[in-house]
Amino acid sequence: MACFIVPLTQAVATTIYRHHAEKTATTAGRSNLLTAQLPLLEHMLWGGSAMLVVDHIISGELMPIFPFFSALLSEGGTFTMLREMLTVGLPMSLLVTAIWAVMVAVKVKKAKA
């Protein structure tokens, strides 16, 4: 229903952070390993969010008219939507971030070897 909102929000925040960090690193003349790997996390989050939006549109949970979420048409829909964001969206975002962290750690370890 609204599980895509959490990874979508994380994708927006990551993009904003990366742009700010790149600008800061350029003016300071330094590079950061984390900032260099952020585009991979961004692609994972944006791609996953886009797939979830399409899935929700196809299943009828996301509508092109107000209130946009079909759950909000029923009584108690807001609570259901928030619960799904916490129980599905948040773990999904944490899992994607954990997978990205493992990928970065493996890449760093290979580079050192």
C-alpha cells in the first residue's frame, strides 16, 4: 500500500546528501570512500521504489486521484498505511542498505588485497 514511501524517502535523502558531500569534497579538495559508493545505493533505492510504485499502481493500491492511496478511502486506513510503512517499508530499506554496505565492504577488501 505505502511501503514504497520509506525507500523513496531514503533515496531522496541519499541523493541530496551525495550532492552536498560531492560539492563539499570538491571545494575542500578531498574525496570520501562513502560518497564514492553512494551512487550504487541510490540506484538500488530509486530502482526498487520505482518498481514498487508500478506494482502498487497495477494492483490498484495507488490511484491517480485524491487521496491517492486506496487504503485512505476506508475507515482506519491511515493506521493501516502507517503500520505497513513501519513493518514492510522500513525493514525493506534497512535490508537494501545492509546489502549495499556488504557490497561496499567486499569491494574495499578486494581493492586492498
